Amino acid sequence: MLVNAAAARRLFLCCCSLLLVFCLGYTPASAHAYLISSTPANGEVMENSPALLALSFSEPLEQGLYEVQLYDWNARLVELPSVGLTPGNASKVTALLPDLPQGTYTVRWNVLSADGHPVHGVFSFFVGQPSNGSVSPLPAERPASEALLPYLRFPVESLLLLGGGLSWLVWPIRRRGLPDLWHRCKKPRQFIWVLLLIGTIGECALSLASLPGANPLSLLSSGKWELLLQPPFIRMALIQLLLLLLAALPNMVSGWYPAVWLLLVCNLAIGGHVWGTEHVLPAIAARMLHLIGIAIWLSALACLAFVLACRKVTGDREQLDGFRPFFVRLAAVAAGFVTVSGAGMVMLQTDWAALLGSLQLWNLLLLLKIVLMLAMLLLALLQTVRWRSSSKRLSRSLLYGELTAGIAALLAGVLMSQTAYPLPAKGYSESLGSGHVQVQVDIPRLQVGKQTMQMRLADMPGQLPEQVVVHLEMADMDMGNIEIPATATGSGTYQAELLFSMTGYWRFTIDARYPDGTRQQWRDTVLVRFSR
């Protein structure tokens, strides 16, 4: 007996609401956390043993999700009596140091970025003088769980995209009297569901094992389970697990399964780099369209391969000829979705200046993905030309080549989602008003570090300000208010040196005081990024 349609609709709306709450519950973050500075600095020679070790990062860290270790020249771990975040500045980790004898010391740090990616690094300093001879190598830096995660995500996401696309194509394929791959492969479908369930549990386990400075079992036993839900990848995997269980419910209404598979595909869009963009919701929408386009494209190719296999058995060429118009239109629409949404994703995450100005792994993976997508389009065009002349000329080698290029492009996309991408370094140029007085404010680059603010104030009737002060504070952070006196550089023009110590939203207030006691203030909030 079929489940009541109204009950199924309510259950589906609950799942949609869960995804929506997850999307709206996050604020933009940096792409990855980076070490900005340290005391002692990398390579610094200290005359005496330092009392404190301090590491400043590009974004606020979560309490308990960071790790700092100190090793001596023999790769022996030096016990640190106290490691913690600085009160009022969650981007700075400090550790009290014991009395260190002369020699070479290496600091290893491991933190969790706000977008869910573990980031780690090392640097060295010297007390007195460097150790004689070679320094023993440290233990392996990158956990095996972190290295394995993208290679588990790849088959899981590939099967999710293929399953989603096939479930959506059931109705149009059956309407045309074509072989239905979805219903004819019931037993393999059940086996794939089991693989997806195991793979999703494995994703959760590997993500938890990759958390820096945290033992998942100890966090659960101490009641700090909310820390385990901080990384977007873990939340995404848990939602995926829930949706897979809903997809296995028997006797649901006919539209239930395509709808649940749609949520499974869209859920893949809410993990990782999407939280590093300035405009989160448009970025999520672009990623969802991209994933839906890929799912339709790959499943259409799988359906064509299945129809070809059926024709080889039955010899029915008319069935294949009837499939051609539908397949060509479907593949063209999917390719358009993938191309347009892919370009939108890149523009929302970065810009051409950042892409062309650096040679990073993410840039190379993007180039590889573009080449593979162009190869798919070329193979599809050649296949269409051959198919139009005669169904006998339909090439299996071209079809399998297109499928192979699509799978390789999907692998490149998964690796891109695990790799830091180049952030755009945008500037700020706005005219702010306070009463009838305007000020033109220019900041060449909104990025972490020292930046120069240029201000041009419109004249009050017959007078110029006698003092201009810029107040700078981190929005939603208890860091206090930083006062920065501005210096006059000309008639009505002023300059202030700002120090953005981490990524995130910064609020500035320009306070101008005039000789007659008049006071004008202009305020705005800017998003500061980290750019290497």
C-alpha cells in the first residue's frame, strides 16, 4: 500500500527545511585558515629561552579544534604546560613554554578552518644557536584519514549523481517506450544503496578522525558533541545518511524517490568551499545547478549505453532512432547547466586576477576540469553528427570516451573541493554620507595585514576638521575598539594605516571633529580576506 501523499509531502518538506536551516545558519569564512605570524618567528634565533609561543591565524578558531606541538632537534615531543586561545582574540593561539636548552626547535600546528578543511604546517626557531649536525625528521604530518577522504568521497558522490540522474529520467524514458535502466536494475540498485550507506558512514568516520586536537569519543563522553558538528563536511555526511535511509522507505508515492534523490544531489553543494565565498546563497545555488547538470549528463550517457546494449541483444534500431532527439536535447541542456553554473561558481569564489596571478594546485585542477569538459563536448558533437546520418554509425568508443572524461572531471572537482583556492583581493571605494557632509573612502586591498585607508572629506562651510580618527573593530568579536589617528596629506585629504589581523567582517568608523565643536561620523562594514 502506498504511503499517503500528504504525509510524504510533509516528510519531504521537513528534509528541505533541514537543508535550508543548514544553509542559513552559516556566515562566510575564509577559504582556509593560514598562519599569518608567529612568536618566535620562523627561522628566528633567540638569545634566551622564550617564555611564550604565539601563533596568529587568518581566521577565528574553534575552542578545542586546534593542536600545537613542539619538538626538539631529536624529534622528541616537548611538553607544553598550557595551550589555548587568547581571550578576546580567537585567531591567536598561545602556549607557555618550559625552559628550553640551546638547540633547534620545530613547531607543528594543526587547525580546522571555518569551511571544514584541516590545515597544518611547521616552522622552526633556534635558542642560542642551531643544533650541531642534522635535525631528526618529525613523524608524519598529514593524518592518513585526511589523505583518504577525497578518494572515498569520489566514488560516493559519483554514485549519488548517477543514481539521482537515473531516478529523474524514469518518467521521460518510460514515456518514450525505451528500456528503463532504473527499474530493470533493481538488485544492483539495492547493492549500490548498501555501498552508499557504508561509504557515507566511512566519510563521517574519516572526517571525525581528521579533526585536529580532538578525540571524537572523548568529546562525546564529555558532552561536547556540538564540536563534532562544526565541520560542514560532517553535517553534510549526516544529512546524506538520513536521506539515504529515506530513499530506502518502501511503498512511497511515485514522486517520493526522485525528490529524495534530488535532495541527495543538492546536499553535496553545502560542503566545503561554498562557505568561503562572500555570497553564500548564490554560491550554493550555482553549485546545486552544477551538480544537477552533471547528474543528468552522466545518467543520460549511462542510459544511452544501456539502450545500445539492449539493441545489440534485440537488434531494434527503431528504438534507438526514437531515443536520439530526446537524448540530444537532454545532453545539450545538461551541458549548458554545467558550463554556465561552473563559470558562476568560479566567479563567486575567486576572480581572473587571482587565477592568472598564481600557480596553485586548485588552478591546475580547474584547468584540467575545463579541458575534460571541452573533450566531452567535442566527443558529444562528433557522436551527434555520426548519429544523425545513421544509427549504425553510433560509436561505442566515443560514448565510453565521453563517460571516462566525465568521471575524470568529477574526480578533479572532488579534489578541488579539498584544495585551497586563490582568494580575490578586492578593494573598497565608497562615498559615505553623514548629514550633508560626504567622505570618499578608498582601501586598495581588503586583505589581512597592514592596509592604507585614503579619505577625502567634503568641506564644512568655511572649515576643515581639526582631528580625524578611525575606529576599527571586528564585527561579532570581543576584541575591543582600535583607535587609529589619521594624518592630513593635503587639503581635506587624510590617510590612516589599518591593521586587519584576521579574515572576517570589520567595522570602521571615521570620526571627524571640527573647530566649532561639530562632530561627523561615517560608518561601514567590509569583508576582509586572506591572500598569499
